[in-house]
Amino acid sequence: MLNNLKPQAPDKILALMEEYRADERDQKVDLGVGVYKDASGKTPIMSAIHKAEKQVWDQETTKSYAGLAGQPEFHAAMAEMVLGAGYPADRLACLSTVGGTGACRMGFELARMANPDTTIWVSDPTWPNHLSILNFMGQANKPYTYFDADTRAVNFDAMMSDLEAVKAGDIVLLHGCCHNPTGANLTIEQWGAVADLLERTGAVPMIDLAYQGFGDGLEEDAAGTRLIASRLPEVLIAASCSKNFGIYRERTGCLMVLGSEETKKTVQGNLAYLNRQTYSFPPYHGQALVTRVLTDPALRAEWEAELEEVRTGMLDLRKQLADELRKLSNSDRFDFVAEHRGMFSRLGASPEQVAKMKADAAIYMVGDSRINIAGLNANSVPLLAKALIDAGV
Ligand code: LMR
């Protein structure tokens, strides 16, 4: 039986992470996988998380099963963070998931159960794993134009023109903030125009919110999601706690589904059913940490301050890189780096140029020239800038 299996191509982002680890050159720069790193290259445990972890350790009395759909207090804290105080709890069903990826997968599954004919529209480009999961599921999907390779900004006219083809009951997958892989984001006016289109067509928005707090701020990064949630009758939101709480390996995410008061109970039942069929109970530990951090005022203030430091540190690096490139290229053609938001920017290098930077300068970025800004520090910014110019980007 096992001889029937075909080899699987490794995930490109994760394979790059392995390749970087195996590189023995002293001076190497990892701009690959989307994991935050401080100036010394470490991915620290946030101090608020550490404290919450101690509290959980002291107070937890059992390791028995917890909620199949997750913990209600985690759902409430996440809903408040994502949708704001006063979110419509009477219309909201929530599922704790295995990371943000799990939330995306369960959202796709729910959409398919609700409408087997649905097409899921994804931005071109999008996080490669969106496509990989959809194709693995055999789920119909279509791209919509998103990024203008020349300006490195959103090509909004083309996006809207492509989305004119959506049908009622299709899903339009949007990145809530900090678009992965491009770093180019919608303005609030553009979110409004997307909401108009969705209202008019009856397509259902699904928002992947994996980087709240990494772009313009915790509240600001939720603005598009909140606008959509305030306008549309049905909305799916896949939120990740991996990055903004720095708890990658705890696998903590939340799928939120806004419907009507009438559909809420059935949606909630379907969500729990999906967990049961897939892996039964979701991981508990990360939910407990996030709940504590979000609901304890002192821990929350500490976490918000740490998150803000992470965010502004990345903004500083963006500015440093844009300045350095302005100097070296004697032009403003890299200014977009300072305008992009979040962890990523797509630089516009060809696969050959990306390979050259890896070979010549030990600089690792994803093949589409996506860089993780947090992989840089004051020393590596000039190295990257020089490598880009040397490679002819
Ligand atoms: C990324 O895009 O690098 C991150 O979301 C990590 C991952 O799972 O790919």
C-alpha cells in the first residue's frame, strides 16, 4: 500500500528554513519564515506570556479534556480584541483551532459544508499555504488580482474588476492586515468599496487575520475586519495568536463566524463537529495564556507595550532599509519598503536574483522575493541593500 504514495514537494517556506539552518557560513541572514526575531536573532517569549504561563502552572489542577469547540472565555477575549468591545455576541459562533492555519482550514471546511458549490477567491499572490490547503481539499478556488509588481502597491481597480465575477455564496478570502506575502494593504476606503461589492453580490468575506498588531497598531489593524463585520450579514474570520502573542508552537487560533441569531446555534454545532472529526479537542495551553493576557489588566498592558515595541522595531527597520536603498540606488524606487506594513514585503526580485543573493551573500528570502522584515537588524540592513543592488534588482 505505502508504495502507492507519491513524494510530496516540501513546503517552500519551511524548506528554506531548513536550508538556512544547514548553511555553515558565519554571516548569514534569514529573511524567510514569518517568525518574529529581535535584533539578536532570537524569537523571545514575551514577558506577559511568561508570567501568564507561571500563573497557569500554579493554578491548573487538571489536564482532563476541556471544551470541544474551545474555551468560551478565550472566544470572548479574542472576539473583543478582533471585533472590539460591543461585538455582536448573539450572532457570533467561535471555534478554537490549531493555530491560524487550523482556523483557515476549518473556515474552508465550514464554507464547503454550507455551500458545496462555493468558489473561494484568493488574492494573487496569497500565502502559499492557502492555495495548498484548498487544492489538497479539492476545493474550487480562483485568484483575484491584488498586487502591482511595478508599483509594489495594491492594484485596486484590477482587484475590484476581478471580484465583479463572484457569485452569491462564494467566499472572498481577504488578509485583514499586513498582507502576506506582499506587505501592501487596503486603505479603509478600499475596505468600504469591498464591503459594497460583497453586499451587492452576496459573496461571503473570510478574513485571515494573522498579524493583528504588527502593522499600524492593534486597533488600527482590525479596522478593515470591523468595517466588514459591521456591514455584512455573514463573515468568517480566521485569527492567529502565533505572531502577536509569540506563541507559535502552542498552536493557538480562533475561527469566528458571524451569522444571524437564528443560525448561531447550528453554526456553533457545526464548528464543534468539525473539531471532533479532525482532531477532537483543540490545544488548551495557548488559549489559557492568551485569555489571561487579554483579561488581566496588568498583563494586558505589559503585552500591548511589548507588541508595540515589536511593531515599531519593524517600522524602524523598514525605514532604515528604504533609506539605505535610496542611497545605494540613487533613486526612490525602493521607497515602497517604508510604506508596506507588517512582517513582509515583496521586493520584486526575480527567482534568479533571489538565488544569487543566497549564493553570494547568504541572504535567504522566499523565492518570490518576500522578506521577513524582522529577520533584519542594523548590521544586516546594509548587507541586504548591497546584495539587492549587486543582484541588479
Ligand atoms: C509564513 O508565511 O512564513 C508564516 O505564516 C509561517 C508559515 O506557516 O508559513
